[in-house]
Amino acid sequence: MDNALFVATRDGHVGDIYDVNATTWAIWLVQRAHSLKAGGWVVESDEAKQRLTFEHLYRWLEGRHSLLHRHYLRDEGTGKVVHRYVLPFKKMKVPPDPQNMFKYRRAARRLSDWIATGSTEEGTQGLAAGIVDQAPPTLVAPPPGAAQREARRTAAWERVVAGSRARSRTLRSVAGETEDARETREMLEAIMQASWSVHNQQQSSSSPPEEDVPAGSDNELEALLERELAEQREQEATDARQPAGGQREVVDGRQGGDHSVQDGDLTREEIEDALDAFERDLDENDHSGDNSM
């Protein structure tokens, strides 16, 4: 986006109907991010195809905007509010009328050119051709081992959730701080931990085998899932402490141009999407190790 705005400013661009709006640009950038990760404007399931359509992303943004969450951009040094805003959103007819589709195609093509020409990195890609043409992603067959990877990821997620629930249980029958109560709690907690370890090992051994799985990848995946789950529950606890009224303050920090937005609401679907890149890196590292031998 910075590259595109730089080119527009450098060329003295004057706004016109092909600039469309920020909501449309945001949707195209999300679709571009997926195409870069997938190696093209392609998906591996009908569900993913529907999730990445322009209309679905538009409805999702519409839902987020309806929450009217207030965002406050603060200076990290002074704590002073430098900007207040609500998620910007442009109401429009979706899908567009067929006679107006040429506007979106031309707008997407120009944005793509701005992104590519404004980058200082060689080989920077703009929008995929299918995105420019306002076409849905192409459905392709999943790569070999995808079903096994999905089964491993599902099993890891179930182990993380089950373990989190087991560790979060408290003993209601043994209260107080007497020596007897403390010893009882320690003994029972040790038994629960040992039981959980056995259960975890059994779940790992029952997971379907997959060829070329890097050593320790399951443990790394579970560790990442545990961190995501902990952050999600921490955010849920923070939200629960917010006053009622349908609005929540989200504080952004600014220092040296970086913005750290403290906002949660991660779903399993979002976590799984974030993990795709992680598993691709594992596969690439494994293949590169094989080639070097």
C-alpha cells in the first residue's frame, strides 16, 4: 500500500472514479496476500474459495464495522491520544452491477501497477490476474500429504485445547492453605500432569503417519497453538472486564513508525490460516535438507 501511494503521489495523481475506496483496496490486498502465499490465485477447497470471494470479505468487514469499536492511536512516550477512529467502511452494492465491472477491473489493474512499480525490491508482484479480472480463485487439487498434515494439525489442536482445560481446572474440594491441603493439591496435580502426559503420548502415536515430517515439528506446532490459545483467552478475559455499551477501546502504540494493535478475537479458522505459512516453511526446510544430502 505504501508503494502504491508513493507512486500516486510522485506522479501527481488526481482522484477519479477508478480510485474506488479504501474498503475495496483492503479486500484486494487480502486476496493478494493469499495469492502470494499460495503461489497464485488458487485454493484447495470450496470453503476457501467462498471465504476469499469479494462478497464474503465485504460482509466480514461490514460485520466488524457494525461493532463500532473505537480505536485510539497514542504516542507511546507521552500516552497522548494523537488520533481517534472507527474501522473505515464504505457501503456499496455487492456484487457490483455488471455494467460497472469495468471500473473495478481498471481500478485493480492500476493498483497492481502502482504496487509493482513503486517497490524497491526486484520481482515485487502486484495483484494476480484473476483478482484484477474480479474472478473467483481457481480450485486446484491439494498437494501430496495435505490430508495427513490437516489430520496432524487437528490432532495437535485437540491436544492443546484438552491440555489447557485440564491445567485450568481447580480443586474445589480441597481449599485452604493448611499443610494437609497443600500436600493434597500437590499430589493430585502431579497425578493429573502424569495422566495428561500419557494421554498426550497416546494421541501423538495415534496420529496418521506422514512422510518427510521434520523432527520436532509436532512439538513446535503445539507450542505455537498453545501461545495463540493463551493470547486468545487473555484477550477474552480483557474484553469481559470492559464496560458494557457495545464499544471497546483498542490502544495502538507508535514508536519509530511501528504500530502494535492490541486486539484479539482470534478464531480457530484464523489461527489455522496463520499456521499455513508455518507448515510450508517446515516442508521447505525438509526438502532443502533432502537436496543437500
